[in-house]
Amino acid sequence: MKELIVQRSPFNALAPSVLAALLHRICAAWRILAAKEGIQEDEYFLPIHRFFDDTVDHFNLARLGGVGSHLRKTCADEIRLKLASQREEAALRHPRLRGRRSALLAADVLFDSMVLLYSAGGHRHLTKVKNVREATEELCVALRETDAKLKECPPHASDIREALMQSRRVFLEKLDDQARQMGWVQAVVFSEERHKDVVWLLQSVLRTMQRAHLETNLFGFVPVFYIDVCLDAFTAVRNYFPPLVPFDSIPDGNQLQGAMASLLARHFTDERILDHDVRDSLLASLATFVSHRATLDAMERLPIDERMSFIGRLIQPYEGRNWAQMNWILIRLWKGCGFGFRYLHLPYLLPSRKDRFGNFDFANHQFLSPSHLLQRDLGLFMSQQSALASAFINSVLNHANWAFSQFVETLQEFDTAMTRAGVFTFEPRQMKICATCFDLTVSLLRTLEMCCEVYKELLLDETTLRRMSQFIAAILNRVTSDLFTRMLSFRLPGMDTVDAFPALVAAAALLIQMVLLNPRRENAIQTLIEESGFQLSTVELMLEPPENRFYLLKYNEISMEEMEQLKQLVQVLKTSSLRPKASSISEDEFCPICFADAANCQFSPCGHHSCRSCIERHLLNSKLCFFCKKTVQSVHDVA
């Protein structure tokens, strides 16, 4: 049977419902065997040696550590030692089964078959049935909208009324069919019995992964589908079975969430996992996990050493990693705490994004439940690992400068093309990239704000202060420029999230951290004074009367207390003899990295330009050009 599943023939012809039914039949058989042989159901796990001792055949299925034959060569000594001790381990697992190895083997083979079946079709079946439930909900919404239209339809519009009545009859007929399907779903698919099977399977796989984690290199023998089942089965019990079978009905639900939190925190950057798709799946699941209060609580309940290890993995320098997703996780821990950072939906989109019932028709929804505990852990970790903290902040600033320079360059290309041709001819993909770079810039600003809040010593470093000052000056200058305003007026498709509000508020948040909340504000003020690109007038725009498009108080997301902070910031800067400075540099001559100084250096051999300070800092970490990634052999001053 397992060979047929692996080969996908003739199982290709079987519906997921058949595979799911087979899974639950095997689960019932396993329970009968366990009861007969004295195997503890709530303590069961598959020992690591089953993945390489050939008693349970996994054929050529992918392993977490790569190809099975290669793993056998590199881990030969560890395998030999493990197999020598496995008989003693079996006796310890189940004392009643001394000498009855066949019963243990049968239980292990059945369990492994269940995990494979869930991966091959069981979860797809649950997903398909969940989609039926969602289709029913959509029909209910459509019927409600039709009834609302009928109430508003004038008596003389008989044709429109008849069309609406016909639509209503169709919706009712479809709902009648869907209701019968939902009855079957409740009685058969999302039943308490099947829920119990999936929960037990998930718990047993998590116990298996917990013990496999302790094996240094042998962990790589675990098949990839074991991780897949952990992620998929948890999604099912959290999102698919409720409300028919609530998650709270699981007797040890908190323990289950804790085990899942531990799995994600340990393995989302585990170097023993070589499959990039698996690591991406773990990272995406972690991002979802910290997006809900109940699962975030489970992450906070982890022991302090696990939490600190998780933080350490999260704030490794971003180079060579899936940094956008990592940064999103950090933002999720902060949102709800920052300056003007309490919006569930971008406020400038709200008037145009509600349906007739007052619901939003777009998916930019996060619940505001920041993790104060994990924020404190972050501050503690950064204070203990100051070198790593400095490298991380340097990495964040590098990526923020890159993202913003890409955004501005694309805007300039759009503007040039529209000026010359009079029409917009860019592809949607280019506009999506432009908007994504803007969103990344804002999120990286918020990460800097959080790090400054939890680790005040960060603001004592002069290099960091100078780089932050340059970046903030670039943001404020560009976002308040005519180019930015002109491009927003075109309302380009795919660029809905691009607006002055999130960028200005994030820049103001970082300025407040640097000046008002900095234990050595004099250094920060002096750095801002010396920054040629910083214009106090760009900050004052946020305080000017409501008719000004940059006035922040017109948004409900900004409180009076925050506006007072902003006024205090401006007053402190003014009294420190900081005055608005006019720049003689034209917009096209600014450095495309910091947008604060003139692009007075040329790289050889590629010919790209930046200011001297930007390229010197960059060359400390990388010898590749910002733009084309060619090796920079020399840097020359240009007039």
C-alpha cells in the first residue's frame, strides 16, 4: 500500500475522500493493536531509528537532510551506534513488550502509513470540504445582498425586481443543496471522531519531531512529509474543524499549541534542513502563528532559553536569508506599540474599500496584540549580544536603503515615461515591485523603531545615528517631494498601499526615538544638524493645518498625545539652532542610496554612482555594486 502511495499509482485515481477514509480505518486498527499490546496511545512516538534501519520502508522519499544514500555515508558511525542501542530503547518505551518486537514494528509501520496517507490525500480532503463550507457562506452573503437590493428597488422597476427575484431563487436552490452537503460534512468529515484521529496523529508526529530534534545529524533522516503533516494537521484542527469541533474541546490544547510553537521556533532556520521549500513553509507558518493571540501566547509560554534562542535566530543579519518574511515576524511582535502604529487597515484606503454592509473587501487585516514579553526578550538578547545586534541593525539599514532606492528609481522611471509619452505603459508586475519596495521600507523603519525602544544603547553608536539620520532625511525629502505627490495623483493600479502617511509616521517614530527618547539626545541632535539632507520643514509639514496633505491629525490613528510628542520634537530641534537648509543639489544628482548627499563617486568598472559615505560603508560588508552586483575594483571622485 505504501509503495502505491509513493508511486501515486493507482492512488492517483482515488479521490482524497477515499484516502482520508483509509487513514481513519488504519487509525482504528492502530488503536486496537495498541490496546491489545499495551502501547500507551497518549505517549506514542516513532523512534528515529525507524527512518534508517530499513524496517519501515520510505523508498526514495525526500529527507530533511537531503538524499538518503548520502546521509547513510556521512552518518555511518552514528547509525551504527544508534542501531546498537535501539533494542534497549524499545524495552524502555514499552516494558510489557520485551521480546515482542513484531508488535512494536507493526504499530510503527501503521503509524508511518497514517502520516503518509494524511500527507498524500487526507489534508487535501479536509481542505476541499472546508471550501464547501466557505462556498455556503458566500451564498449566504449573496442572498443577503440580493434581499437588500430588493428592499431598495423602486416599485416601478419591474424588470430589475424580476431579475433580482430570479437571482434569489437560484441562490436559495443552491443553498438547499449546500445545506445537505453541510449535513454530511458535520456528520462524517468534521465529526468528533475524525477530529480525535487528526489531533492524535498531530500530537504523535510532534512527539516524534521533538525526540528527533535531539539527534544531531540523524535528524536529517526524517522524511519531509513529517514536517508537512505537522503544519497541515495543525491548520486543520485550528481552522478547518471549528466551529463544528472547537479547538478548545481538545483536552490538552495548550500543550499542543506549545509543542507546535517549539517546533516552529527551533526549526525555521535549522541548518540541518536542506530543503528550501520546507524552510520556507516553516517560516510562513511561523508568520501565521504569531499573527493570532492564542498561538502567540503559546510562543510566550516557551521556556526562556527557547525564547532567547528563537530571538537569536530571528535577528541574524538579513543577508542571504528570507529577510522580508523575517522582518514581517518582528513587525508582528511590535504592531500596536509604535508611534501611530495601531491601524488595522491603512487609513487612506478606508473610504473606498467598504461594501454596502460596512465590511472591508481587502485582506490587509491584523489583530493588534503585540508581544511585550518577546519585545523584552529582544532587548535582553541585544544587550547580551551587542556585536550581533550591531550587525543586525547594519543589515536592516542596508536593506532599507536598497528598498527605498529601488522604489524611488522606479517612480522616476514612471514619471519620465509618462512625461515623454503622455500615457502609462508599464506592466502590472513593475507597479507591484514598486509598491512592495515601499512597503518593505516602511516595515524596516518600524523594525528600527522597535529595536531603539527595547535596546536604548543602540542610539549611543555614532555610526548608527549617522546612518539613521541620512535615511530619515531621504524618506522625508522624497515623500514630501512633487514627484511623489504627482505619481500618487495618477492612482496607478497595484500601488494602493503607497502613500505619504505610513512613511511619514514611521520616519517621525524613528526621529522621536532618536531625539526625545534617547538618553544622549545631544549626540542625535548634533548628527541631524550635520546631516546636509535633513530639512526641519519636512517634519513641520506634519503639524501644519488640515488643508495640508501631510497633516497627521486628520487621521484617527494619530492621538493628541502623539501630536504633542511631534510638536515637542520640532521645538527641541528648533531650540538647538537647527534651521531648514536649502540644498543646491538637483533631484537627479542626489545619491540613489541615501538621497541626502550628491552622488560624487563612480564605481569601476561598472560606472554606477553614489556618495562617498555610502560606498565606503557598503564596501565594509560587500565588494559588490549596489545595483548590478559586479565586483567594485575601485572608486573615483567625480565632479
